[in-house]
Amino acid sequence: MTNEEFKQYITGLLPSAVFDETGEWLNVAIDAQSWKPLAQSLRHSQFDFDYLFCLTCIDWKTHLTMVYHLSSTTYRHTIVIKAQLDRTNPEIETVSDIWRTAEFHEREVYELFGVKFLHHPDLRRLILTDDFEGYPLRKDFQDPVNMIKL
Amino acid sequence: MDVREEIRDHNKDFPGEIHPTPGGGIIVSKFNDIVNWARSNSLWPLTFATSCCGIEMMSVASSKYDFSRFGFEVARATPRQADVIIIAGTIVNKMAPVLKRLYDQMADPKYVIAMGACAISGGPFFYNTYSVVKGADHVIPVDVYIPGCPPRPEALLHALIALQEKIKSGWTREQIKGEKPA
């Protein structure tokens, strides 16, 4: 299935979505509130996005961006969804009930970037120790004991 | 002659004098020297690899390089049966207590080899992070350091032989640092 079909489908659901086709895959920029319903429909659409193969976050210093790479094991097509978050209070709905793999990846993003995943079944830290302070993958993370400033 | 050459020259053969007599012979030696000689030729390493250096360590254990030729007979999967721990890889803050515990569980005498840039100083890439220990010698004392990322198998063999020479010399870690004979 082509990018044009994805664009048509997503615009139908979400007219505010912005598309970018400069990369290998179709990038769709959305706002955080519309992520959950969009994810729900993409999973159950005719495109059959049954595989979330990458879930990560980017710190742009002014805001955070959640990046979701979706793929279909039947049709082998891929799409990238980017949701912009507020840096002071980053919150987004969990998709762990749609793609089970997101449960662990969201916990990782939670401990490294401090993004809160609403309605996550078990939002604990994944690897960091319980007494760790701060979010180490944020650009303004300071650790004078272990890190030198470059 | 520098210290290492002196040690090497001194430890080429069995420590002591052998006086052949009809029907046998007499060995004159120091008991400590014989113990060190025996120890240095039977050093069993602990299977401990935390990253890519471990692959090189496995290569040294396999038939192409084969550290068994020098007395590093079999890698042991438990610290209680091991004499030397080869730290092959990055030590992160969460791994450090485990490394310390393994070292404490090893029976004396025990020796440590820091293999590769990560074990020496935290590594060529990941040193400036919140999670990496900047050198395994922050956690346990190290006898031999091997630079490289990862070091060649020959470098590990060289380090193992250097450790044997160190043991044969009969000096403790502290004495070697100060280069004072016992």
C-alpha cells in the first residue's frame, strides 16, 4: 500500500496531521492528544499496523517528541508517527494495550526522559536504580560526579 | 636490564638448582619459589565478560590461540574455583557491586586482569555518561592492564604471560608498584 493511501486515511481521521516524505518512510506529525485514537484506528485499519518496532523520544530542548515506528507483518509497510510534547509536563496516553511491546519501552522512556504515560498498567523504572535523580537522556541533565561538560 | 627482563631471565626454568646424581638427582630450591612456580602455571580464569572484549577472550580460549598451553587450563563458571578474573568489558555502576562480590568470593591467591579500554578507564566511547565506572580499578585492584578496543588475542596472551612472570617474581602487587623486592 502506498503513502498516498496512508495520507488519505490519516487526513480523514485527523485533518491537522502534517506529513513529511523526505525520509525513507512517511512521517506524520500530530499533537499528543490525538495519538491514542489514531493508534487505535491504525492498528485496526485495513493497513494492519500490528508491529510497533521502535518507540523512542527526542529532546529538542524546547520540547520533547515521541517517535513511534509502526509496521505491518502482513504487508511489510512502515509509517512513523511523531507526537510533540510539552517539556515541563510531558504526558501522553499509553499504547501498551494496543502493542504489548510498548509496556517496556514506555517504562524506559519514562525513566530516561521523564515522559508520563497515562493509564500505563505498571509505570515503574526499567533499569535505573530507585534512588537515581534526574532524567539522564535529557539535554540539560547534569552529573558533575560522573560526567565532564563537553 | 630492566625489571621485566630480569624477572624473565630469572624464571625461565624450574626455580632452583638441580644436581644430578647416579640414579636420580637432588633439587635445591626455596619452597616459596616452588609454590609460586606451581601457582603461575595453573591459573584458571573466571568466565566473566561484560562486552565485546569477551569475544576476544573466547577466541584466546579456543584452539587457534589456546591459553591452555600456558596453564590457563579451563575457564571456570564459578568464582570459587577460579584464580584469575579477566575483566573483559565495560563495568557499569549497576555491575560494579556484582564484580566486587565475585572478586570477594574468589579464594586467595587471586589475580585480576583488566582487558581493554573500558576495563582500564571506562572506554573510548562511553566514558562520559551517568552509568559507566571509569576503570575497573575503582572497584577491585588490578594486576595487569591490556590496552586496546578490543585488544588482539596476542595481547591477552602477552598479558597472561606477564601475570605469570609477576607471580614467579614472588612480589606482591604493592611491592611491584614501588618496585621493591620482598
